[in-house]
Amino acid sequence: MGARKRLAAEKRKEEKKQQYFAVLRNCPTSPRKMRLVADMVRGMEVNKALDVLKYSSKEASGRVEKLLLSAIANWQAKNEGVRLEENELYVKSIMVDSGRILKRLRPAPQGRAHRIRKRSNHVTIYVDRKENVVEENLNS
């Protein structure tokens, strides 16, 4: 690995230490259905988002709720000694990407076969403190 590539990789690694996120991979739900749930909580305060997910009737909301709890736990692990209640955490961004697609065959009339695509997705959720956004805007 060249010096420039190594320095860029180290820089990305340092930036990642300042971000608080959680990733869910190969979730067996179609990305379109998962995006409906992701759009409900994007930009929300964390406690409000957890309430919305808990009482949502969508099947994917349970998985996103668990992922959000994981992201909060990651924030707590990186900020030891800081109380969660004092910091206003919010969902900074949530991304739903397509995962692998399992292709299956379903019998169809007249001896034919139709292909069934069983989709999956990857979800990445970032949380951050509200005051960080205010400080960054003042510095700009």
C-alpha cells in the first residue's frame, strides 16, 4: 500500500471514531418496505423515534428499533461518563441499501416458471448530539 493510500485510510479511520452508528446487514425485508420505516424516524429525536417505532404496525419497525438501540449503545460506549438524558441525541441519517437477492422459481400455467425475487437490504443508522449541529453552523 502506498503512503497516500495509507494516510487516507488512517484519516477515514480517525473520522469514524467520531461518528456513532450501527449497521444491519442482510435483513430479509424488501428495501422499499424498509425505507418506509426509515423515513418515519429520519431526523427525529431518539426517544421520540423509539416510541414511533415501538407502536408502528410495520414488521420492519421492530428491526429498526433494535438497530437504533444498538446505535445508542455505541454512542454510550464512546462517551463513557456522559449521561444520555443530558445530551439530545437525534437520528442524523438512516440509509437503506439493497442487499443480495435470492432468486426462486414458482410454477406457472402451461408448464412455465416465473422467477420470484426474495429481496434483502442493509440499513445504516447514524446518531449525533443536537448541539454539534449548532456549533458546526457557527464555525462555518
